[in-house]
Amino acid sequence: MSSPPPRRRRRGLLVAVAVLVLLAGAAVAFVLAHKPGDVSHPDVEFTTETATAPEAPPRPQAVDRFRWPTYGYTADRTRNFEDAPDYLRPGFRRGWTYRSGVLLEFPPTIDGGSLYMLDDDGMLRALSKTSGRVRWEQRAGRLAAATPAVGNGRVYAVVLRGIASETGRIAAYRAADGRQLWSKALPSRAESSPLLKRGRLFFGSEDGTVYALNAKTGRTIWTYRASGAVKGGPALANGTLYFGDYGGKVHAVQARTGQQVWSVGTSGTRFGFGSGRFYSTPAVAFGRVYLGNTDGRVYSFAASSGKLAWATGTGAYVYGSPAVAVTPGLGPTVYIGSYDGHFYAFDARSGAVRWRFAAGTKISGSATIVANVVYFSVLQPANDTFGLNIRTGKKVFSWPDGAFNPVIADRRAIYLAGYGNLYELLPKRATPRWQRAQAAAVRAVRVDNARSRRARGSSGKRSASRRA
């Protein structure tokens, strides 16, 4: 059979292209017509919690035992330092500054007198909390985007093995001197901030595998395969791990066995495109799971069943992780920023917007609450950090540096991670009574130790005389 003339072939090709264009346009129109809207089912399981009085500061000790052990502060990742002392509210005076010269996308953790920080170049460092000086450093990898976990005298870091590598690794280091204790190669990249709980280490990876490892040896206890990359850190509450994936699903699995409790998608766009990706690390509170999605919505699911409670749109990507609090005058509230340039406070039960703050540019990182102030940073060109009153949304703090996840704290200071600098922010007013008492306790212990040494020395001399 002879082939059709060139002109006929060109005409057929043009018709085919036109049909493809029409089909593509129809697909786009269908997706836009079915763009996900807001959903609210406030009667879905919700545990009402009442605000409790802050705990009294612990008795002064010679050794600082405060811990901020993981990304998000607690295992449920609520990002709320609830019992922070009142004197940690703005304003502040600047203490030391550590200049890394490298992007600090994720904040450090705290254990006793040290901060443990993993920068984007994969360098793990231990810094003195009081001076900002480097105590030790270790090359953990060539690229990293996670906060290390710390506990039981060890620091755990998830990194990429190289800049162009498609593999990752997790390793354990001795907190005292940085000596590597074990290392485990991963078959895919990983940037999930690990969670340490009861001798187990939980984290996700980009091939969708979630791991539970023996924290002492690095041995794999179980693995779970999600429907897409798991980049956020898993949250743990009541024996269940919660995490989202890049397939647009949220999962709940038993922390002990890795067995699935539930796995749900969203009610997002159809036509086979899914509804967006979950980069956000979830927060678990009030019997609910809260996290943001790249479809522009913030989601709430029932922790026991995965039933969708609410989904509220912001108009742009929501990459960051939420902070959750029982806010005086408002009740249970969820705080999170969006690429639409606004920071939001949502009713934790219904998803209704309580207030919004216009930050003026994209918000990519997560929120953290310290002493009834919620902190977050904005992206270029500003690279600023803001602090807002959690009840009113009124700005009470600003700092001319920041980009992603800015703030952690202990009972003496706030530590703010800028784009490439780490700052110590101290209360402006006189040294708080608790800190003075702690310092006095330290001096008293030193005096007692000195007296004991002298007594032991005298006893030794007397014994030597008797022996003679």
C-alpha cells in the first residue's frame, strides 16, 4: 500500500495535535472544576482538653537536665513548649551567635548543656548552650535536611550519603565526644527527622519505607511501605505512628509491630492526579492528626480511624508542620503558615479560621510555640522571623534572619536558627529567680565537692600516719 501524500500526512498531524490540545484543555478544566474545597465535620472524634496551669520549674540542679530531644519537641510533634517560663516572652537581648556559613534548614536539639545541630552540608556539631562554642563535629554525610534526635547519651542523624547520591544513611554518635557508634546504609535518600522512643528509632525515606530500628545497635525491627516518599518525621501518640507521604496518603501504624491501623487519602482532585503531597510532619492532639498538603489545604483526621474531620484551604502550598495549643480565650487551636504569604490560626475542631496574619511572602517552614508566642520564618527576599501572640495574632517579635524552622528553647534562653546563623536570645530583664537559684545550687555543690576532696585528703594523711 502506498503511503499518503505529504500534505495529507501534515493535515492529519495537525488534526491529531488539535485533538490532543482539546483533550488537555478538557482535563485542565475538569481538574479546576473539581478543585478541592473546604470540608468540615466537627462531630468527628475530638477529645476536648482544658488548659492546665504551667508546671512549676524543676528544683535547681548542679547539672542542666533539660531536653528538647526531637524535631517538634515531643513525640506527638505538637511543637509547643507548654511549660516555658513567662520570662521567655519578648523582648530579648542577643547573647552569642554561631555563624555556620551553611543553610540551617532544621533547628538543633538540646540535651543538658549541649545543642546538637545538623546543617544542610551534612555536618553534625555539638555546641555549648552557654557559649555557642563547638564541642565536637562529625561529617555525617554530604547533604541533610533533618533535625537529629538525642537521648540516652547518643545523637542520631539521617543524611544523604552524597550530593548526587540516591542513597542515604542513619548513624548513631556518642553525645559526649561525637564518636560514631553504628551506621546503617539506606537504599534510598532520606530527610525524615528521626524520633527516639523506648529504645526504638523511627523515620521515613524517599522510597516510601518507614523504619523502626533498635536504637542501640541499628538493627531493623520492622519496615512499612507507604504509597510515596515519606519526607516528614513520624509522630507518635498512644502507641501509634502517624505520617503522610508523597502519594497523598496519611498512614497510622502500630509502633510495636509496624502493622497498619489505617491508611487514607484526601477528597482532592480527581481524574487520576491525586490531591497533593504531604511533606508536613504531623501533629497529634485532641484525638486528631493535623498536617499540611501541597494542594493548599490543612487537614485534620481522626487519630483512631483516619476519618476526615476537616480540610481548609489557604490558596497555596502548605509545606510546614503545625503547632497545636489550648489557647487561652480561644480553646484548641492549630497554627501553620502557607505559601500564600499568610500565617493561620485554625479552630482545631472545625477547621474554621480564627485569625490570619499577613507575612508578606512565602512561609515554608514550621511553627513553634514558646510562652504563648508562636514563631515562624518567611522566605526570600525577607528571610525574617516573626513571633505572634497566639490568642490575637498580633506581632510581638521580629528578627532580621530566618528562613525555615526558627526556634527551640530551654528554661534560660531561646535559640533561633537563621538562614546560616544560630542565635542565643536571653531575657532582657534581670536574671530570673530560678536561674539565680540554679547558679547558687551549682556553687553549693562545688563547695561541697571541694570540702569532700579536702576531707578525703586529710583522711588519707591520717591513715598513712597510722600505717607508719
